[in-house]
Amino acid sequence: MLRKARSGVLRQLTYRDRSVSEVKEYLDRKSYPEDIKNTVIEEMVGYGYLDDRRFAANFISYRKSGGHGLLRVRYELRQKGISRQITDELIDEKYDREEDLEKIRELLSKREPLSGEIDQRWINRQAAFLKRRGFQDNLILEAIKDYNLSE
């Protein structure tokens, strides 16, 4: 049973990096006993196959390159079982206010209204879109205000 659990976890890790919490959930779904779950997780951590800090750093880089803000990334990392301490450290390290502002401006420029005129409805829709992407309210307001002035 230990061999089967180990094999299943390794198969999961070939698809993508996982957090310790995700591996625990996988083993729970497969109904392995607690001692086998703990043994497999300890082995994977010991071999360096499971590392929450590495997982979080890679996840942040991936989501950031996809145009997601720090609020959404922080939420998703918490959902994946990454500790608040690791999440906050890495987000502080990898997110920059100016980079986020530039990304928001880039996203806004790609979403210009077809009619060419910017009205309140368009502004509200863009603010909601950016909020769903996880950008901070103050950055969204600043970018939209700058966008309005430049038009």
C-alpha cells in the first residue's frame, strides 16, 4: 500500500508542482491510512519533491505573468494550503506596485471600447474586470483615472 501511495504521489508531481496540502488531499481522497500519508509526505519533502516555498514562488510567477494581481494570488495560495507567512514573504518579494500599475494600464489598453468613447458603464466594467483579476482598488482607480485623462 505504501508503494502504491508513493507511486500515485509521484505521478501527480510529474504533471506539475504540488503543495504539501494538495498531496494530503490527494491521499485523503484515495483513503490511505494516516501513517502511510505521513510517511509518503515526509519522504517527498525529504527528497525535495515537495516544497511549499518553491511551489508558491513558481505559482506567483506563473499567475503574475498571466496578468493576475496580488489579492487573487494571495487568495489562491491560501486555498492551496500555503501558510500565510510564506505567502506574505513571497508576495512582498515578487510584487511591485509600479509593475502592477503598468500591467493594469496594459490590460486597459487592450480593452478599449469599440465605440471609442469612454463612459461610466465602460469604466465600471473595467474596474470590475480588474478587481476579479485580483488587483488592488487603489491601483485600479489610479490607472483608470490616468487612462481617462490621457484620452
